[in-house]
Amino acid sequence: MDHGPDDASTDLIRWTFRTDPTFATEIEDHLDGLGADVLVRDRTHFQVTWEEPMHSLDDAIEAIWSINGVPFDVTQEEFHRLGLHHLQHAEDEGARDAA
């Protein structure tokens, strides 16, 4: 079966969002407990990443909205590995012989 770009499994999810600083620590702890890598700036700006997420992201969003008390916008980016290549410079045969 041929797999196109839409069929690739998700290797990384990244969320970015802003929240009420009052609940920042609780939200950070919750996401950390789910195995996410969490970066928080100014107690309001979150950047959350998961490598190969295996749990329900909808449930995670609902949980942090509940902690915050009101929903907020979350930007979700999905990254798919379509190929991994190691590229090396090949010396020119003539230049290698002259050296």
C-alpha cells in the first residue's frame, strides 16, 4: 500500500497558547504528568511538545481548559517524518587524487 503525506503517522505535536498566570503552574504540572515537554514564559505563554503522542489530545485540552476555568485558543502543529537522510559531501575524484 502506498502511503501519501496525509497517511504518515504523527511524530511530534506542538501546542502554543496563553493562559491565566494564576493557573500556570497547575497546567504545567498536568501536562508534564502526561509526558509533554513544557516551556512557559512570563507565566502565560506556553509551548508544549509531545514526541509520538499516544494519548488523547482532546482529553488533554479539555483538562487544561477545566483547570483554567474557561477555554482559550490553542494552536496545534503536527509534524510528520516522511524521510530521514544523512547527506555527506563527496570529494571530486580529481581533487582527491591531486591531494
